[in-house]
Amino acid sequence: MRGALLSDHPHPRPVLRRITAVMIALGLAGIVLGVIGLLALTVLYELPLLPLAALSLLALAPPLLLLAVLHPPVSVYENGLWIKPLLGRECWLAWEAITRVEDHTLIQRGTTKAGQREHLGQLIVVDRGLAWPFLVVGIMGGLGRVRAFGISTHSHADYAALHSAITHRRPPVIRSEK
């Protein structure tokens, strides 16, 4: 089904990635427990403004979900990509599922400090195969209600090879002219 493994593009700092995963999981668990606690206090003490605090706390979840799925390690196979997000299940994407590649709007492009390598990236829009948390990437990336993931020089080993594999292996987008 997958074909031969062509290349693997993990995070260049795996220890930092593991620490980030634990912190995101703790943050999401804290949000869930906090919302439940605030709603329980609302019922027990009849405090009508606590649901607003619960909504405010719930608003912290999308940025954490974004961090969990934005730059997953990617393995390139003959027939598609294997994506491994920080939290959640790994998933398979056939080349046909990739609809377009956009400039990355969620990173600061270029160099910001002397001696720093240039920061480049792309957002890969997919029409099927990605779980619902990947909607956060599309929405926060300004792409609309689409599922997407990102690749970048700071989060993927051998970014140039990964970018080349994705842009050359995916099927061409056929646009109908009216």
C-alpha cells in the first residue's frame, strides 16, 4: 500500500519535541478539568458568570491543538506520506489527497538574528485523511475550513528534500476554465 520508504523527516530536536508533547497534553487536560470545575461551581453555588470564565478557559485550547498538529514528522513513501502528530494517531496520506501547497503564514519567515539560518515553510492542504484537529491549522493559517499541516526548516530534518518530494510527487491540480 505505501510502497518503499523514500525519506524520513523527523523533528531535529526529539527531546524538545517530547517535552512539548507532555506540556501540551497537560495543558489540554488542565483546560478540560478547569472547564468541568467551573461548570460544577456554577451549578453548586448558582454563580451565573462562571460559565463565561469556562468559555474563556476553553478559548485556550485551539492554540494548544495547533501546536500538537502543526509540524508533524513526515515519512515520504512512494505512494504518499506518513504523518505523526504530537498528540493523536498517526495517519496515511495518499499523494492524491494533497490539494495544494501554500506559503506558511504561521511562521516568521527569513532570519531574525545574526547567525540564524533562514526560516522557510509551507502549509500542505489535504482534502481527506487528516483528523479534525488539523482544521485548526487551516483556520488559523488563513486557509479557511480546510485540513492542513505545515513543514518548515526549523521543525523538519532535511526540509529541502521534504519540500521537493511533496511538490513533485503530488498530482497536478487541474483547474477548469470558464
